[in-house]
Amino acid sequence: MSASDESIELARLAAEAASDKLATDIVAIDVSQYLVITDVFLLCTAANDRQVRAVVDAVEERLAAVGAKPLRREGEKEGRWVLLDFGDIVVHVQMAEERVHYALERLWKDCPGIDLRLVGPTVAGGGDA
């Protein structure tokens, strides 16, 4: 079983919002075969805590426009890694140090990437990632 079309569309909308706030290394991973609680992890990097907050706000606004509200929001106080749980997708907005240290892409390397249809420098690895 793979991520639903609805989950993929939410991930694409969230990725566009993150990209609009200049997040980098935006990657979506289909974790639906390994987790029953969510379909997609969306990962992106922000340069500092202010940008983390801006990306988080933009993602929430974009997804609220289509009726999706986060079930849970964690890490906002520190501003280095904020997790937004929308049920079908989980958005991780991380500063570069956290992204490298926790290496979520490496932990979930057996899962397929999702083409976010983004262009430009915000895409890590291009194509399927």
C-alpha cells in the first residue's frame, strides 16, 4: 500500500508553502508501508529559528485553506525543529544542524520518495525526492 492521493496532494501543498518561505532540501517520503499512523513525512530545512517559524506558519495557512488542521504541533518553543502532525502527513521543519544530526532521510531510506513537482534550489536530489 502506498500513500493516498490526498496525502500526496497535502504534501505538495505543504512543500509549496515551505518553498515560498525559502525552505531548502524539501523532501517527501512515503512511509505508509511502515507506519499506520501517517502516510507521508515532509522534511525541509530552514536557516534559523525565525525562518522555521515562518515556514511553519506558511504550511499551516496553506493547509488550513483546504480544510487541514494540525492535530499536534511540537518543538515550537525551541524553534530548531518543529513537527506538524496533520494525520495523513507529518511536516518536519528543521534547522540544518538538526537535519544532519537526526538524518531522517537515512532512517527512512527504504521508503520511496514522492515527487513534489517543485523546481529550483529547494529540491534535494531532484526527481523522486
